[in-house]
Amino acid sequence: MIDQMYLMVFNLIFTALPPMAMGIYDQDAKDKLLLSQPHLYREGCLGRTHTGKSFWWSMLDALYASIVIFFVAYGVLFFIKLP
């Protein structure tokens, strides 16, 4: 039997920490570039980079990718016959 505490720690380490680490360490440009050109921040602050249109295009792209992945996995599982 696995103790409940070990199960919670496992879930914490492998499901919560990787997205947090990606969010903390992800950067589009180097620090020196951003400090030397502060106008790069202005686009994001004014809401020009993330608009409703770009959001819905991202959602459609994610839906397309998930449908393709599903049907590829479905095809592999049911249409390829093993010897």
C-alpha cells in the first residue's frame, strides 16, 4: 500500500511543479535586450499582442491538434493489426 502522503507528493512533483517551473523560467528575450529596449514592454501593456482574435486562433489550433492526435492514436490502436 502507498501511503496517502507519498501519493500527494508524487502528484505535486510531477503535475504542479513542471508548469510552475516553465512559467518562472520562460522568457521571450534576454534580460539585457529588454533592459536596453523598454519599448518592447509597451506592446504587451497596451494589449496589442494578445487580442481576442489571437486567442480564438490559438483555441482552433489546439482543437485541430487534439483531433489529429486522437485520430492518429485511434488508428494505431484499432486499425493496425499485430501478428
